[in-house]
Amino acid sequence: MRNTLFAAWREGRTRALEAALEQALPAASAAPASLHKAMRYGVLGGGKRIRPLLCLAAAEAAAGSGPLPEAMPLACAFEFLHCYSLIHDDLPALDNDDLRRGRPTCHRQFGEALAILAGDGLLTLAFAQLGDSALRPWTAQLLPSFAAAAGTPEGMLAGQAADIAASITAGISANSAADSPAAGRAGPSGAEISLATVTAIHRRKTGAVIRACLTLGGVVGGAKGKRLQVLESAGNDLGLAFQITDDVLDVTSDAATLGKSPGKDAAQNKLTYPALVGIGASLQQAQILADAALARLGETFEHAEPLLQLCRELARRTK
Amino acid sequence: MRNTLFAAWREGRTRALEAALEQALPAASAAPASLHKAMRYGVLGGGKRIRPLLCLAAAEAAAGSGPLPEAMPLACAFEFLHCYSLIHDDLPALDNDDLRRGRPTCHRQFGEALAILAGDGLLTLAFAQLGDSALRPWTAQLLPSFAAAAGTPEGMLAGQAADIAASITAGISANSAADSPAAGRAGPSGAEISLATVTAIHRRKTGAVIRACLTLGGVVGGAKGKRLQVLESAGNDLGLAFQITDDVLDVTSDAATLGKSPGKDAAQNKLTYPALVGIGASLQQAQILADAALARLGETFEHAEPLLQLCRELARRTK
């Protein structure tokens, strides 16, 4: 019964979200059409929409209500931000990936120049959402936190840059580990990089935006004081749990399930939880974090079932 | 006398601006240092600062006052936006340039991956400036216009994408024109692309942001109604004049003076004013546009000398 209700919630919110994303994107027919097609390709027709659903669920939990239309531009902002980061991270100079959401990556489809510009356009569009008239009462409050979660030194971009820097270091210390068939599980051999470093990278690379989905969604839903702190703390744990699960899936899953290339972390000497502590301990850690987040959210919010269910799924997801 | 006063104004505002830019950028010592060094390299130690100076001058003209500290984060936002666009435009997949502001371009200095991320970081930082506490009363009003000027379909990014698309078209229609020594002056032979197309690209590629410098600076200075319309209309003309002058300098100047590589437009089949109407007519057109802007600004604002002087310089600049 609980799952049926949640499935209906998810279906309704996803449908509304897809319509809002489509509406907020520049029309494919408008000039410059090449840019707009690349932007739309990078957003539409795929994606689990985890971040915007978390944002909508947090807003509704905070408000103790049904759909909050004013949270939708914020939810779109998080999805545009996510899609921009995927397009740029997939570029040849970065992760050099060919597959994303089960299709060719943006630069494989449209060329590098348009992929770079499309990412720039989606980042710009993400910020534009915060200025949407429905969000006006919160715009000045949301903007600094959104920018911090997206940027540096505490946000996604810092995590991405630190990830690259750490993988270069690990690559040097691991010598030929990447060429070994066992590299996927063994990780950088003799690496002196601690779990604390990986955790710090993960908290910025993925955690900061996930946390912002919960806190800023909460702000639009009217959360203040202690309730806002609970969303922040739960978002923090959930963000780390999410990235640990991502690390595990990169080792254990396949391209058809993931819709992106697995095994990338090992090939690129990325620092990951499974590389440092193994798959079992990683999954356990993700579960502990998610459980902690769930407990705090459940204690604090009375009408938070969709948010709680999303949290449960995040630690158990298989793609 | 007028020039002496203006020189003092420019020196004072530039000094304050450089300090504000330095302060707003993440510290080079903070992790991830590689990203922060690349971001700082892309902003500090060079640049004419035309956009932020226009923004400050417009704010002061609108307020009829001296320095307005609350306009400084907005001025920084425009410079960060400009620097991000230079870093990304210089990338191998786009203009593939080696020289900028008299130094190696960001990707030549730090590699492509960091240059892409540094550009992303500066775009994020530009938006973050709009959320600065000093700008709070205007944040919700500024954000949509700033995003529109930066993005697509009416802003800088649209102009950049249209420019690329048009140069591909021109390259096809020009056949081997780019190999001819006269290509720089003759432009795409047999091109059916009209001056209207070039004008439309220029208005977006450069004009939209220059116009926003004047209008949003004006907003912070308290301009409303007709006075705001004058800033918009003058910014529109000035933005086009600025890009026409840029086109001319690309043909007539040298790397030492420009601090960037000249002759790029012809080599890349870019659509330009001099290619279509010649250098003399281009300079004349830029002067007519700048004069029109000057006349309207002079009629409307009593204390606008720095703004007027900046406008005079823009149409006469040699770098």
C-alpha cells in the first residue's frame, strides 16, 4: 500500500517535472537551433530525476502539503545543474565518456564545441530558474546557497576538481594498477589516501547538491530553524550515501543497467569507497548513513512519506 | 581637465574593482588549489575591465552620486561572466586560441580540463555575486535580466553559438576564400549573409551584456521608467559599436597591442562588419552608434561624465 501510494506520487511529480523542464528549455525551433537542440538533448528523454524529486519531496514535507507549484522552478534548477555537470564531465578532456543515459554523450552527438556551450547554457538556465516569478519571495535567500552547492570551494565543482587532482595523484602512486584486470576491485595499490579524503571529495562532488535539494526545497516549503537543520543534516548523510552507492554500481553493474559506462573509476584511478574498503563495507556504510537520515526525517516531519521513500530507494538503487 | 578628472575616476574605480575581484575569488591556497589558480589566472592580472566600469559608471550616473559600494558585486559579476566566456571561447574545440590578455590562454597554462572547470566556476561565481548581501534589495530583479543577457536565446551564449553556425555556413559558401591573402578584407566571397545577420549575432554575442551593464547598473543606482529605457537603448547601440570596433581591430591591429591573436575572424570565416562593408564604413557605423548613445545619455543624466567618457573611448579604442 505504501509503495502504491509512493508510485502514484512519483508518477505525478515526474510528469509535472518533465513538462516544466520541457517548458523552461529554449524551443528547438528557435535560433540558434543547434545550441537549443544540444541543451534539450542533455536534459530530456532520460534521467532518474533524483535531485528534483528530492527537492519537491522536501518542499512538501516541510509544508505538510501536496504539490507546491512554487517549488517546481527550483526542482528544474537542480536538474539543469545536474545535466550541465554531466555534459561537461563527459567531455574528452575530463572523463571522455561516450555513453550517458543509454545514449551517446552530448559531445558525441553534437560535437565538443556545442557540448561545451550547451553545458554553459544549462548552468545559466539553472540560475535563471531561481529568478522565476513563482520563486521571487525566496530568490535572494536561495541564490547564495545554490551557488555555493554548485561551485567552489565547498560545492560540486570543487569536488570534481579535487576528484581529478586525487586521481592523478593515485595514478602516479598506483603505477600500473590501472592496467591490471583486478584494478576495478583493488583500486590504487599502496594508496596512502585515506577514507577521509574520499569522503571530503564525495561530500562536495555529490553531497553538496543533494543536501541543497533538501534544504532549499525545505525553505520553499516553509522550513525554518530546527526543521531546516534536520533537512541539512539528513541531506548531508544522504548525499554521501548516494555517492558511495554510485561508486559500488560503477564496479558491480553493467552499461545496459546504468545507461553509462561502468568501470570508469578504476580505469581513471578515481578514489572510491569500494576501492578502499571493499564492496560489502561500502554498501553497509551507505545503508547506515541512509538509515540515520531516515530516522531524523521521520522524527521531525509528519507528512514526509515521499521524501522517506526516496531516501530508502537511494541506498538500495541498482542504477 | 575633463580627461584628468576621468583618469582619476577610472583609476579609483579600477583599484576598488581589482580589490573586489581578488576578494570575491576563492583563495589560491584553498583546496582545490589547481581550480582556484586557474580561476584567478583567468580574471586577475589583465583585462580592460570595460564591462564592470560601464556598470559602475551607469549606477553612479543614475544615482547622480559618487561611488556606490552596492554596485560593486554587480560589476564583479559582469567581469566574471566576461572572463568565463573568454576561457571557454578560447578552448581548442571553439576558437582554439593560444594568447589572451598578452599571456597564454587558460587551457594552454592549466590544461583543458581545468580550463573548462575554471570557466564553469567563474560563471557560477558571477551568479553568486548577485546574491551578495549588498545587492539583496535588487537580487530578485537583477537575476532574470542577468541570466537572459548571459544565456540563450537572446544573450551572449546564443550569439556565440550563432557565430559558430554562421562561420561554418560562410566557410562552405566561401570555399577557399580563407586561403586567399585578401580574405581578411574581402570576407566570405559570394556570401549571401546580410549585414542584418551579422548585426543580430553581434547584438547577442556582445551587445546583450554591454546593454545589461548599463541597465542593471542603472537599476542599482535607482533608475526607473524613461531613464532606464535610455540606458537600455544607449547600451544597445554601444554594444553593437563595441563589437564592430572589435571586428575592425581584429583586421587592423597586432598581437602585442591587442594581447590576443589578431586575424582570427578571417581565418575562421567569421562574419564581421569589415568583411561585409569594409573598414572605413565599419568605423563610421561604430561612431554613429556611439554618438547616438552619447547624445541620449547626455540629455537624460546630469552627472554622467564618467559614463559618457567611457562611451567616447569605446568607439575610439585601439585595443
